[in-house]
Amino acid sequence: MNKRILILKACGSSDEPHECNGICEQAQLYGIESVCECVRDNNDLERILTSNGEFDYIYLSAHGDSEGFESEDGKVRMSWKKLSMLLCNSKSMNEDSILMLSCCRGGLMEIAYDIFLICSQICYVLGPRQNLSSADMHICFGIFLYNMEMRGVDPVVSCEKIKLATDQRFSCYDREEESINLQYYNDTHYGYTYD
């Protein structure tokens, strides 16, 4: 069965189509079935997630910060926790799925931990640790996909290749590797049981 990627255009910037179309074309070159959707508002995002089946990768292009993400026009605005709930409830992610956050600051630890605590279907969260342009995002995520799909490299090591090639800092969090830290984060921030 072929792998699948869902590319969500939720930013609305003028250069976003070039970034996302580039990722789509690259994924297809590697034999990954690609679904590329423009997200108009929060309800549209929910519709997209529930009506397209399961994916190995979900690529979210948006403006982001430590609290959540949004579009330039403000019609898409959502917390990371709400996104995690939508991803889980929609059953849109396969086992060992990777959430790729093409959002400024999408590689922050607290974002990954909030996502992991809510949705156990997500095994990896990947994103930049600083603000980057669409051109930077395209190149950096392209390096990640190349190492994953063409070289068979582990997701965390594939992420490390980004810095080696571009000097841009990305982080890839692995649910399994982060389990001890995740428990501590949960206890200090939420105080409920993590499974």
C-alpha cells in the first residue's frame, strides 16, 4: 500500500502555493499519494480531515506560535490542542504518522508535547525552531522527505540532516523517545494520567 500525504494550505500567503505544490510534487516523485487542500476556515479543516482517509504524513502550512496556528485573514485560527483533538477524532493518521508543521516556531517542545498528550496516533512532530520563509520551508522539508523516503533514514536523523544542509534549526520529536519527559510535562502542566 502506498504512503499518503495530506498537505493543508492554511496560511494564505502569496508564496504558500509554491511551497506546498513543491512538497506535493516531491512526494509524488517518491511514490507518495498526495492530497493538497486549501483550508478556508476551521469548519473546512474538520471536513478535510474527516473526508480524505488516512495519511502517513500531514503537512500543515500556516502562521504559528506556541499557542496555535492561523491564516493571514484570521478565518483559520486554532490551538494545537484543538488540532490534536481533530486529528484523533477524524482518524486521519496511520500508525507511525508524522505531523509536519510548516509554521514559524512549529518545532517547539511544548507544541509537540501538547499534541502527543491529546492524540496517540501521532508518533512524530516536526517543525522549525525559528521563523522561516516559504522558500526555506520548502527546501528544509524537502530534505526531510528525501532522507525519509529515498534513503530510508529514521525521522529524527532525517531532521538532523536539515541543519547539516541548511544551518536551519528544526526539531523532530519522537513520542517513544519523549515518553519520560512527556510524563513529567503532563504532571507539571496538566496533572492527568497519560497513556
